[in-house]
Amino acid sequence: MNALKHFNQNVAGVKYLIIGLLLILSAQTANAQHFSNLYYDRRPSMLFGSIKSYGENYYVTGVTDNKNTPYYEKALFGRIRLDGSVDSIYSIVDSNKRNYALFDNNLRRTADGNFITCGFIDDSLERAFIMKIDTAGNILLWHEYTDTATRFFQAMDVLEIPGQGYMLLINANYNSKAYVLVYRTDTLGDTINQNLKHQSGNTVPWIMSRMLNGHYMIGSANSKQGNTPFWTQTWLIEIDSSGNTERSWLDADAHTGWPLSMLQTSDSGWIITRQRMDFDVADFQQFKASVLKMDKNFNRQWELVLGDSSDATGFYDVQALPDGNFVACGTTPTWGYDSAYYWGWLIKFDSSGNVIWDRKFPGMARYGAESNLSSLEVLPNGDLLACGQVDLTVDIGITPIQYGWIVRTDSLGCVLENCFLTDLQEPKPIKSLNIKIYPNPAGNECLLKIDEPRQMQSASIFDNVGREVMPLFNNQQLSIFNINCNPLSPDLYFVRVVNSDGEVGIVKFVKQ
């Protein structure tokens, strides 16, 4: 562990503090390069949202807290050595105890070898900010933006226009309706112009990508949130360097979501990762992961829809590989495989949408652990570098409840050598029972039917984050069991049954 280092720097009235960080190794490493590590510094929460490799270090941004009660979120910028050990972590603190947040995948390299990122300050009035920082953690530029007419004002993404300034993407809310707001700034962050864009519903931006023609593509969504039926549509907006709209595309499918990442391909088309709604019952929605390929005119060429449905299932970043293929990272549930209910997820696929390999692994082998990989980079030798978080919020009383997570794998998605051949990183299938719930969705009661009557060891109902909410029975021989659903609130649930031979059956159902 590094010695604790401090420095104060005043930029626009904000102070910055360098903190040492305690590292925990959570997986065996095959060599000094490949690892899966968790990070915390005795704080209740820490997560990494973006990662970049530069020189002899990796650089991450994310969110932590101030250790004190009440807790306040603090944006962080960290430098990690090539072997996964910590060099330094920089955390924003100030005397006003305001919350600072950074979103995933918005750490960008600048032309002069520094970094630019953006986020928002949650105070009595939300303020967006951009921050330029060098590799030593010095703040080179800090600029805040606000609008007294709106309560929500969040900087989602920022891109540098070398030598001219920045393009800043903001989620703004006016009169309880979300809008896409684009700021064009000079090199000091001062606003040159702004453009407001919207559709019929709430139009929330998420990410922005520089195009081959010199323009910029905004990934956003038009949605109606709240009561069923919930609908959301992917909305892409091409803008010029002044923020003016050149063209846009609104997906006619109302079950599509925000582009979590976008990559323009060599044919000027796009690969977009997003969530696709799997079902919508009783004001409760669940999603699967989608990878969409479109040509330059927004014509759909193919789409992959993968993973088990949940609120978090998705690929959060996608990158091109040197061999002409692609790799994406994210999270998916692994019901029935492990006590960790959400695993980190890496897939490799080709330009036609064929999956080449699929890796799922937990950041921590602990009951209820939720592991997510949110940012990805392909290293020059083909290795994969990803970051994210492991969340233990379902374990009451555990401190910390959230860890930063960094994984470096080989080009096959393996932390351990030869996992592609030995299947070390893949979930081991469990021999399953054939069980059913009906009716589904359920009202005040439903029936659990087991196709092969035999001695059952146990059965329980779990909620959608893996907490046991209702034990059903132990050590009974039966084929049908009546479930009283009255104690359950409307939501998604899972029934897990284990027989005397250790075979497991899992079925999901919705309580209306």
C-alpha cells in the first residue's frame, strides 16, 4: 500500500486530495500481466467507470465517497501500474460536502497527452462540469455550467476538438421533461453556442462519438418512463462541429434503449450496444443485451440479443480488435451457476454478428455479489483491459459494500492461462430440474409444478437481486406446490428448487 500523500490545489473554488488506496487481490494471476483485482480504501463504496492505458500506467475514473456520515459521492481519477498495483488515486473533496459524479466511458485522451472528462455536481442546483487533468493528477482545466431553469443538469460525455475547444453533451430537464443539450466551447471551456434537441418523450443522451467525416454522433433515447406500458426508442443524432443537427434516426421499435457504447466501422456504419426490453409487467421492466450493426444510412444489418433478462443486463462498451473482429464487456445474471448473481461479461464477435467466444466470471465469489464491467480497452499486444465494480449491497452489514474492479485478460478473454481450452472461466452447467410456474404473471396465488416427482431438499423464492424473500418447503416429496403470493409485492421473482440429488431448477415469474 502506498504512503498517504496529500496536496491542495484550488481550481474554481474546489480542492483536490490524493489518497492512498488499499488493494485486494481477488483472483489468481497466471503472470504479472493478467489479473483480476478489487480496490478500496476502507470506504463503503468505490467503482470504476472508465479506463485508459497510457505509457507505463492505466488510468481510471469513477466514484467513491468521503468516508464520513452523511456520505457524499466524490469523483475519482486513479493511476494503476501495469501489474495492477496502485500508484495514486485522486479524489475531489471540498468544504461544502457536495456530491460529484462521473459517468461511464467518458474519460478521453487529449491531443497534448492529457485527459478530459465530465460529470455533474449535485447541490441545491445541479451543475455540469468538465475537467482536464494530466497524468500526475494535476487539474489543468475546471469549468462549471448551470441553468437556473432546470433542476437536472448533467454532463454525460465530452470530446475535444483539437486546438478549438470541446463538444459537451448534457442531460437537461426543463419542466419535468428531459432534453439533449449540446454545448460547443472554446479551449478554456467557455460556451460558444448551445443547441437543444428533443423528441416527443423524455430524450436522454448517453454518449457521443467522433465520426470519420468530422461530424459527431450522439447516442440517446426517447422514452416514456413510469407506468406500464413503458416504451423507449434508440435515437441517434449526427451533428456538425457547431452542434447543428445534420440528420437523425429514431428506432421504430419501442423496446430499444440508450446506446451504452458506439463504434463507427470502416464501412462508415455503426456497431451499437444497448439494452433491449424483454418484458414489461406491472410497472416492472427487464432487459437483455443487444449488439446492433447498421450501415451508414441507419439500415439495420444484424442484431445480437443475448443474456438472461434483468435490469442491468447489457454490454457497456465495445471496441475493435486488430484481427478485424470486435469485443464487448458488460454484465449478465448467472442464476443457478454461482452464488454471485451477476457476473462480468466479455464476448468476441465477428463483423457478421457471429459470437467467437463468450466469457462470464465473477469479480468476487461471494453470495449476492453483483459484478459489472463497464469500460474496455484493447492493448497493443491484443490483451483486453476492463474496469467496473463489484457490488455487495445485498449483504447487510458488509463494509465496504462496493469495490472498484480491474481485469486484464489475454486476447482470448482469459485471466488464467489456457482458459479457452480448459473452460476455466466458463460457468459449469448444473443438471437442472424441469419446473414451471402458472399462471405467470401470478396474482394472489400460483402453482409450482415439478415434472419428475421425487424427494425435494428445498425450495425458496428470491427477488431480482438474489435475496431470499420466502422459503417454501424443505425435504418433501411432491410434484405440485401451491404458493401463496399475497405477501409478495408486484415485482420479478425467481423460484429455486433443489432435489436430494443436488439437481437445481430455477424459474422466474412476475407477481402482478
